[in-house]
Amino acid sequence: ETYRPYIQYMILLLFTSQFRWINQQYAKVKNYVKLFAADGILSTITLTLFSVLFLVVFKMTIKGYMLAIILSDVVSIIFLSYMADMRRNFDIKLIDKKLISEMIRYTAPLIPTTVLWWVVSSSDLYMVSFFSGEDACGLYSASYRLPNLISVVSIVFFRAWQMSAISNYDSAERKKFYTKVLDAYTSVMFVASAGLMLLIKPLTMLIVDEEFHTAYRYSPYLIVGVLMMSALKRIDWVSPESAVPAFLTMAMMPFTYNISYGIAFGLLAYLVISLFTGKAKVVYGPTKKTYNMVVYGIEIGGKGWGFCFLKNKFSGWVRIGK
């Protein structure tokens, strides 16, 4: 009964979002990088405008927010269809049944992953509602509206960058290119987050109902969380020495209620895994300057840090390697 008034909106939202996604994939295949980036900017602007219209002007709450997303997707669909001239390459006769079968076999194992990701990403609302009640859940949802804009910026950036990343994968300047792109991404995310925090109070008053105006107090924490979560895309989750420390860092921060403890667990896990995999080695021995000073440390990739002892007493830290 609670969700029945929104079923038709959810079906329409599913249709428009998937159709927009198909148009975006077409633009990526055609290597329309500028068009793809322009669509992301246009979608952000239209979503903001429609949200203000339905939430602030018409006071439509949930239905208004869903309508804002639907109309934003429709504008994106029309924009991409017209600018990419998709009508020329659309022909039912071109459908390849063999290719469709191969694509289904490839994507079938990804369905459980997608479902579980949806469960994880939406479970926070149920957890807040279960432990703190529906009022707190409503306040939490209102607090998340502005941080979601940071997520949109991150998604648009990475989707646009995927095309350039593939085209430059075999180039000699690959590492330099990747470094420049990721540095630019980090700068954009920090600037966007800082700018949003400066305007957090007036923007919150503008897009949320009066009863949830106190949401601006909690939005900065969520913005920082979204900023940190956006960095997870840069982690090599296939590599144990990257995935395990990253996971422990994320897990221990909320369990210990301390960011420093989470970072400490991650660093310790990285050192232990590096030692077991042979990518790090324990350094022990007298220094070149004086044989009264002994160094105990860990070296990874020719570099590292260690404890320095002078006449069996701790003297401080020392740099190891190059």
C-alpha cells in the first residue's frame, strides 16, 4: 500500500533511464566524447531545474522528485537522439541473434552483482529507518539530495573518461595520461564539494521541505563520504594488496568510530600482505654513518621507512632505500 501510488512512476523511470543509457552507449561507441560530456552537464542542469520546479514550486515531494528524474532523462534522450543522428543507424534488420545470445551469456553472471549492489546502496535507508525511525530516515534522505550531485559529477566524469582511457591504453604516454586525468578528476571533485559546502544552507532551504531544513547540518558529512567513496573507482579490486587494505579501511572506520583507526588498519594490512607476497622485505642493519645506529624497517619497491635506534634507544624515523 505504501508504494502503490509510485508504481507507475517507477515503471516510467525504469523505461526512460534504460533508454537514456542505450543512447549514452551509442555515443560512446561512436566516440562522441564532447557530446557525451555535454549530455552529462545538460542532465545535471535539467535535473536541478525540474527538482526545484516540482519540489519547491509545486510541493510534490517524492512524486515530484521522480518526475524530475524522468523529465531530465527525456530531455537527454531527445538531445542525444538528435545530435548523434541515431535514426541513420537504427534498423531492425541489423539485429544479430547470435550476437544477442553471446551478450546474454556474458551478462548473465553480472545480474547477481547488480542486484547485490542495489541492495547495498539502498540498505542505508532501511537501516536508518529500523534503528532511528521514519522521521530520521526522512531527514537522512533530505540530507542526501545535495551530496548526490557530487555522485553525478563523478559518474559523468568517469563515463566520459572511459572512451579516452580505452583509446590511449596502448599508447607510450599511458601512465602520464592516466595520472593527468585522475589528478584533474580529484581537483574537480574537491572543488565541487567545497563549493557545495559553501552554499549548503541556502540550497537546502531551496530544494527541501520546511520540516527538513535542518538537513543542512548533516549534508557536509555525507558530501565527504561521497567524495571518499568516489575514490574507490581508482582502486584495483583484483589485486589483494590493494583490495584488502581498502576494504579494511572502509570497514573499520564505522566500527571503531574513528577515521584514524581505519587508516591504521589499512596500512597494517598493506604491509602484512606486501611481506607475504614478497613485494616487501624487512630491513635490519647498521647505518653507513655510524655503527652505533641500527635500523629496523620495511622496504617496498626499493623505498620505505623504519625505526632508528641509537645505542639501543629509539631515536626516530629514517628513510630506507632510494
